[in-house]
Amino acid sequence: MASTIQVRVDDELKRMSDQLFKDLGTDTTSAIRMFLTQAVANNGFPFEIKRVEHNPYAVMSEEMMLEKLEKSRVSASKGNYRSADAVIADMREKYGI
């Protein structure tokens, strides 16, 4: 037999948590079930799950990086470029570095 748990939450919290769990490859109901199962197994709060912000540079192989560098050299030779200060400022804002 299965029981139902009803929880009232703010609409925005529900929307944000649904998106978070979707990004993590699951849904809110499954996430709550996992939490409860682990809480019982650990006799307390079981774990911390965080969404990792996507950093496109972290998953690049050396070959991919070299291909991108070559494309940017070609583009720069055509006059398409930005200053290093502008690029660094954008990266700091976007990735919090």
C-alpha cells in the first residue's frame, strides 16, 4: 500500500524545484521519495544535492579546445574579436569567477 503526502509550497518554489529536478534528470515526486528513503536510512538529513552551473570549458577535450582556437584565429583574422578585458568581464559575470 502507498500513502500520499500533500505539501503546500509557494508557486515560485514549486516551479524552481521542478526545473531543478528536471535538470538533475528526475522529477519532484521521485526527489522527495529519494530524500525520505535516505533520511530514514541515515537517521537524519541524508545528503546535499546541488545543480552544477554549466561551464562549457570544463568538459572540453584538448582536441576540441584546439579546434575552437583555430576557428577563433580565422575569425580574428577577419577582424572579429573583442578585448581580453571584455571577455574576462563577461566570464566573471556569467560564471562567477
